[in-house]
Amino acid sequence: MAKRSSLSIRIVEGKNLPAKDITGSSDPYCIVKVDNEPIIRTATVWKTLCPFWGEEYQVHLPPTFHSVAFYVMDEDALSRDDVIGKVCLTRDTLASHPKGFSGWAHLMEVDPDEEVQGEIHLRLEVVSGTRGCRLRCSVLEARDLAPKDRNGASDPFVRVRYKGRTHETSIVKKSCYPRWNETFEFELEEGAAEALCVEAWDWDLVSRNDFLGKVVVNVQRLRAAQQEEGWFRLQPDQSKSRQRGEGNLGSLQLEVRLRDEMVLPSGCYQPLVQLLCREVKLGTQGPGQLIPLIEETTSTECRQDVASTLLRLFLGQGLAKDFLDLLFQLELGRTSEANTLFRSNSLASKSMESFLKVAGMRYLHGVLGPIIDRVFEEKKYVELDPSKVEVKDVGCSGLHRPQTEAEVLEQSAQTLRAHLGALLSALSRSVRSCPAVVRATFRQLFRRVRERFPSAQDENVPFIAVTSFLCLRFISPAIMAPKLFHLRERHADARTSRTLLLLAKAVQNVGNMDTPASRAKEAWMEPLQPTVRQGVAQLKDFIAKLVDIQEKEGPRARALLCPPSRSSTSPSPRRPSALPRHPAPRKALSSSSPASGQWKRWRRRVLAAPTSCRSCTRTTRAGCRPPTCRASVWTGASPWLEASHRLFAGNRISEHCVNELNQWLSALRKVSIHNTGLLGSYHPGIFRGDKWSCCHQRDKTDLGCDKTRPRVTLQEWNDPLDHDLEAQLIYRHLLGVEAELWEKHRQLLAGPGAGPMPTGPGEAPQDPLAQLLQVLQDLKEAHRSSPAGSPSSEPSHLLELQT
């Protein structure tokens, strides 16, 4: 049994922020840290005190994390970015809100004495002697200390205080992983209640020393235990924290939800998975109770989560197309009007949205990416609504003659026609590049709708059914919010946003097949009608070709359609294509760096551990023990990832590099998470000259100075599938609606031919609902009997998503 924690984070907006620039404004952005590890950096919103971000993230993290902090920063081009304030949510705070923390939180001042991190290794003993008891404190080492100097390190020493007496260790220069191995003794009086305080400091020659954290030890408890040794987490100095006024630094609106799941071994979920898969395979030919019941008992608030979970579960079983086909039939069965088909937020609509984001994201990037890039690069003023035209924002034309409103409208129409035509042309040429699993799903949707509405007057309905997902729920949202679909690193400015919005409206008109209702809504879109009508013909031709291809799915499509082999005893190594496809951040690594020439080589070969792993001197699959933390990643030349992290630690790395760096780290951790030969410790630095740069040890084969840990990973659309977690999430949802399921079962018992109600684990119920209720009872018993937190006895099978 393994515990898995995840955070759903939505950074909405800020308000009433203080002005940090001489213009009376600020350029705010947010950095999210989990236990002082930066994982997310939002886009910068320029020249505003009330920024809107609207960015969402899913984060997987270890259950032992302590807090998540949101720092609001002001970006400066010539100097270090200013810290505006922060909001810190502890794990206990998030756990006390089962439905998630949502609302406005006041920004608090950032106190350097509270910005601590790392752990210290202490050995504490109570020694009896002829002159009484003595308290012996051995300061051995520390790890992951906060870098306080401009060189990205610290000069740490430790100060030990007890009953007015103070001892200090030696100073270790330029290290966040110091080793002291020094021992101090204090006289211990009977009944003394004073605590032992161990403080870590960064030594500075000219300025005051910087506080790195402290540990307070209860001497009375230590006297009872006689001896204690271990790693102690450094704590902030709360006694020096200043009083802060609330509201003077502004507020931040957040939505944060913590979800903890105890995941059982794979075998425990097999009855549930097999029962659901059987229902999907039988489709409407079988009893057809479970999937409609799940949809009926799912509230609107959690329908998206349930749809995504079910989709990923059936993707792992190779039944995604069958699952969606069943939902299509259920939706068509209760739809009487063709113009209302797939317009509601039903389970079919939500599942199809999730399916396109998983299976079609790379396809979307290939079709839409160049058009979005062109819109951002041109930055033209585009407006079709006469009531919103602002001639002063356009500039001058010719010999300093301001443009008229008619000229603005005509130029805007030309620009939008060009963008829309380029998009439709790219879409028409993309039939073969569309993933086979997406083509197969659209083909099934097209056939089902045509069977349901066969009349000549409903000739366009099958085409509209396809475009309702492809255009209205996939392409148009990506045009309006390209950053949320990973098409751009930054949000669009106001001018570009308006262009994207008008382009999305035009795509929606094309997707609606240019119906009179869509034209009547906004008459000022009339200048685009010739292109829209031409686009309708192009789109229909594209869909006809898309649903007419009957080729066999290739190996990449089979990765989505076919379940993974359960015969292997360990998960197969993930291919390098799972790693981010872009090269190293430009500012973190120059083109002349020795590592830059190793980029393709790294992509082709298996990642190896730092040189501290003796068995990994050759980059072979058998000897690979990649680290899963902030480590040097060796490609045969230079550890540029570690160099990138050191640049970030010195606050000299740009937004683009920070996000790419975290994508790399997240991918590496996912690759290594099930590695049975994982190193217990590693060196976060490099061996340069005659010593490690991190801990100054002179033995190249010395054990690592920092522990290897998976820490935080980002959930992305191309993540491998985790069958056990998806099954656990489905079980958790069904457990929440168990009372409704029992009520439905009692209603079915009143009907003819109903089987007996299950009463115990030895009985075999007949109908699917009774079997489902029995499976829920068995899983509840398995959760009660399994020791919490014990590792799974079966390997976790991960299926890599390839499209």
C-alpha cells in the first residue's frame, strides 16, 4: 500500500499590489515553492497592480511535504526582481479543507529569518560521569542549506547554545552540504528545563551573518531517551518575526486542493477494472447499467475529474474508443433535437475533451502552433466591432495621416482572413498527421450520429458533431488561451488577446457550419463571411477524408489502444521521447558549452547517474541508476542541468529557463521513480580538481552528501498512465455515491428477474450493479486490512502515451 499526494493549484489573480517601479506600477508574477523547491513560475503581467493569471497546475508530491508557498514578485530588467509578498499554506491547513482552499489570501512580508531550508545531522547523548551528567552534542553535517551568497552557496557554521553557554563549529567555505564532525559538552543539572538550541548561520566577512535555521531540542525528553541521532529539519526563527499588517501588500486569489490516496496493490483493483471493462466491451448490447449510473450519480462539480479518470483508466486497458463510443450512444439515445447534440457538459463531452488533450495535443501543436506564433510576432491591432475601434492605437499610415475607422476595419478583416485561411489550409493538409486513435474515434462518432439522424435535412449534423469537439472544444479554446495548451510561454497582451478572440470566433462559426444563428449573434463579423463559407467547405472535405481512412493503426496508436503486457515483472524503461523535446535553456547554457554538443547524444542514449555511481561509468541500460532529484545528469561531458539549477539558485535565470528546467527535472523523476537500483544518495555538485564542489570531499567515489528523493513532479498531458491510481480514484468516487448505488439497487430488486442482494464475500451476485457493490465492499475491507504506507508487492505498470 502506497500513499500518493497531489495538489491541484489555480493561481487566479492579485489585487491592490504595491507599486515597485518608478512608473507607479509593477510587473508581477508568481513563483510556487513546495518546501522551498521552486516548481512553477507564472507568466509576468506587465504594468498592473491587479494582475490576472488564471493558470492551473497539477502537481504530484511526496506525502511528507510540509508547506506550499506562493511568492509574488516584481520583474525588473536591470536588477534583481523585487519580492512583493507571499502566501504560505501548510499541509495541515490544506488537509483541513477537504474540498480545497479557495478564496483571497493576504500577502505577508517575506522575512529572511523564515526563509530556511535543509536538514542537520546531530548526535545527542546524556553521559553520566563522576561529576554528574553531561549533555553531549555532536554536530556531524548538514545538507540542502539555503544559498545566501552571490556565488550560489553559503559559508555555514553552527552555534550550539545551552544555559547561557555557546559553542561554535568551524566555518566551511562555499558549501550548502558542510561536514563538521565536532562535539561539544555542557553540564546538565538535575531538573533543568531549558532547551538546547542548535543554530546554523552563514558567515559573512563585512555584513552581518545570515540565519540558516535552527533546531530546538527538549532536554527532558532527551534525558529519558539517553541518546538520539538523526537528521533534523531546520526551522525558522519565529521569535524574531516582526509584526505585519494585513492588507498593505495586497491579496492573492488561490484555489488549492490537496488529495491523498492510499493505493493498494494492482491485484486488489482487478475485479473493479474487469467489471468496468466488461461493461464497456458489451456496450449497449449488455446490461448497460454501470456507466449510465456513474454519469447519473456524478455531480456537475466533479464531472470533469471523473471523466478524465475514467478515460485514462480505459486508455490503459486499450478501450478508450469503446468507452467513448458507449458514451456517444448514450448521449444520442437521450437527444431528440439535433441542434442540442453534445452541447451540454455531459460525461461524453467531458471525456472527449480529456481524450483530445491526451491523444491530440502534439497534433494540435503541429497544426495551430505556427499560426499562433505569427499572431504573437505581428502584434497587429485587429478589431471588427465598430463600437470598439480605437484609431489612436493604430498609429499612422502614409505621411503621418491617421487611419480612418473604415481603414482599420478593412485591415483587421484582411489580417483575420489571412490567419483563418492559413489555419484551415493547415487543417486540410493534416489528415494523415492526425493520430490514428483520434481518427478512429471521430469515425465512430460520425457513423453513430449519421445512424441517429439519417434524414437529408440533417445532412450536416454528423459534421457538426465532429467539429463541436475538434473546433469548439479543442482548437478554439487553444486559440483563446495558448499558454494553457502549452503553445506559448507567456500570456498574450491586450492587443494580441483581442486578435486571438476574434480568430476563435471565426473558427467557431466555421465549426458551426455557418448557421444563420451563428451569423445573427454578431453581425459585425460579416466581413469574414466569404472566408468562413470557404472554410466550411474545406472543413467538410477534411472531415470526410478523416473518417474515411481505414488504415491499420500504427505502433504509436496501439500504445493508446492496447493494454500493456502484464507478463513482465518490471515496467519497461521509458523511451527518451518522454523527455521534453526542446534543448537546454539558452541563458542557462551557451551554445559554446561542451554540453550543448551532447544534446542529440543524450536524446539517443540512456541517462546515467553522476560519477559517484561506480557501476554507471558507461551509459548502458544495465548500469543505469539515474538520480531523481536536483542532481548532475551526465551525458558524457558536462552536468549542465546542475549548472542550470545553480544559476536559478543565484536568481539569475529567466522565466523561460525556470519552467523548462522544472519540466526536465519532472521528466527525469518520472523516468526514475520505479528504478529498483536507485541510489540512496548523490552529489548535487561536480567533482572538479580534487574535490566535490558540494561537500568538499576529496574521494571521488565517496557516498553522496544529499539523499535521493523523487520530490515534486508536474502532471502533464503526455505522462505515463498509472493504472492503480486511476482505479483508486474511481473507487473513491464510487464510495462517495455508494448510498445512491444501493438505493438504485433496491429499486431494481423490485423489478422482474432481479437477482439476490449480495450479503457476504462468498456470494456471487448476478447483475452488474450488485457485483459493483460487492467489489466496493471487498476494496473497503482491503483498505482496512492493509498497513498504511507499505510498499506495493506488485510492480506498477506504466503505459507511455504515444500519438
